[in-house]
Amino acid sequence: MTRHSLNETAKRIDVFDERWYQITMEDKTTVDLPSVTTYLEAYPKGYGYEYWLMNTKDPYKVRDEAGQLGTNVHKMIERTLRGETVSYVEGQLQEWERFLSWCVWWKKYTAENKVEFETNGVECVVWSTDIQTAGTVDLLAKVNDLYRVHDWKTGNSVEDTAFIQVSVYDFLVRSSIEAETKPPIIVQINPKLNKKGVRTYEVDAEDLDGYVDDFQHTKSNWLRTNKNPKPKYRSYPSEISLDFIRDNEIIKGV
């Protein structure tokens, strides 16, 4: 989903680069940080991905449709965790099936564990200027009194990059709160998996540092091929007239 904000006073819509996060520091200055997943683009995708790419009629269309499905499911879960009532939307049966599978898992998970969270732990942004990255945790909650990173996946498989991603998120959380955490959990929700449509992966605590090391190596590879990277921001007018067109810059690169 495109990140943007409407500035009513300036009558402009600011659109932010989805691959970057603009973080406001304590002194009110801002810093731009690439997302964890942006760096992970440099991670080897393997033979399976290359085979899929060559044998799928329109792989980029399939990828984009899967991405939109995942976004819709994440939004359903986010709204539920924020206390809203979620209703089925015509044409989103696949999303609804995955959402219901998550609901089944959540019911069992919260019955078996003490799970506590605030609404600011839903879609929670974590970041570090030390390792120059940021990301959004689907849910940061206390599970049996220890903070835990939760990540929802809606695809047919969970790749190595998913384990690296949540391990880096856990590292960012630990660095922020300076306390022990419960190793992150990946919740895969897809009706093709099994009868319940859910499979979970708990990252082994002994593997966390290794995954963070993998991220650092991958980040180095990404930076080697992306010299002096900068985010692409745009600012659009929210009102237009012929006089405005004549006298103003229409699209501003921020």
C-alpha cells in the first residue's frame, strides 16, 4: 500500500517511497532508512524462484496480485487487532479464507499463552540508525511477559528471507528496549497448507545472530550495487485550476 499524507494547509499530497522509511528523531530532524526487505532484494532467490520465473506466463502480474492479496489480509488482521469489526468484502474470498485461518490460530494461541499488546504494537515501525534500516512488525506483543515479533505470511511457501527479516526485527526490538525477547514467530496462513490453513515457524534463539549476520552480508551486497541510494519522494497538488497550472510546479520531487 502506498504511504502518503494529505497536507490540508499546503494543499498537497506527499507520497513516500515504499522502500524507505522517513524517521523523525528526538531533535525533530529526519533520517531516511532503507527497509529491511529492500536490502533483502540482494539475497539469492535460488533455483526454485528462477524456475518459477521461467515457467509462469506472466510472473510479475502473479507477483503483484499475490502482493495485493497479502496486503488485504494484513489489513483485515490489523483492523481486528485494533478492536474493529471486520466484514467480508465481495470478491475477496481468498483473503477471507486466510483471515479466518488466522482467527482460528489466534484463538488457540491466546488461549494457550498470556498475550498482551497495545494498539501501537500493531503494524509497529522499528528502526536503527546504527545498521541503517527500518521495518514494520505486524504485531509486537508481550507473550508470557516477553516481547515477541509476530509476522503474517500469506504465500504458498516461507523462504529463508522471512527468517532473516523477523530476526532483524527482533534485533531492532532488543536494541530498543535493551531487554530479552521471545524469539519471533512466523504465521503462514494459506488454505493449501492443511485443514486449518495455518502453519507456524518459531525461530530458534540460537539462529538469531546468524540470521542477522546474513542480513549484514546481504546489505553489503545491496549497497555495492546501489551507490549513494536515496529515496524517491513526490509531492502532488490536491487542488488544481488553470491559474495554478500556469503559476506553479505541478509535481515536486521531495
